[in-house]
Amino acid sequence: MESKTKMIDSINKQVNQLRDKVYGLLRAYATILFLNHPLAGLTILAATMFFPNLGISGLLAAICGLVTTHALKFPQSDSGMHIYNSL
């Protein structure tokens, strides 16, 4: 029973970390218009997908920025401010 609880806690921790990364990515998109809400970032991301070449290249650049911030262990890398420059 205790091992199941540990496994569930581990899964919850991983899900929360992934959610923070996605929110950071969306906040980076929102920062383009000086906003800080992930929903605004999702709207901007969806708008850029009307032109697939732009949308995919911007998303790829933002993901590369996110990976770089985690590789270099920048503080508060999930905030989106470090990812903003790659967009």
C-alpha cells in the first residue's frame, strides 16, 4: 500500500513539473503582448498556427529556449521570461 502511495506521489510530481513547463512556454508567448496569463499565450500560439511555417518555427524556438534554460539551470526557468527572447 505504501509503495502505491509513493508511486502516485511521484507521478503527481512529474505531472506538476510538466504543467509548469507548459505554463512557462505559454507565458513566454503571452509576454509578447506584455501579458502574463497562460490563456493569453495559448491564444497567441493558436493565432500563429494560422501560418504553419511561422507557428511551428516559433514553437520550436520556444522549446529550444526552454531546454536551454533547464540545461543551464537558470533560476525560475519556468516563468517564461528566459524563453521570451528565443521567440
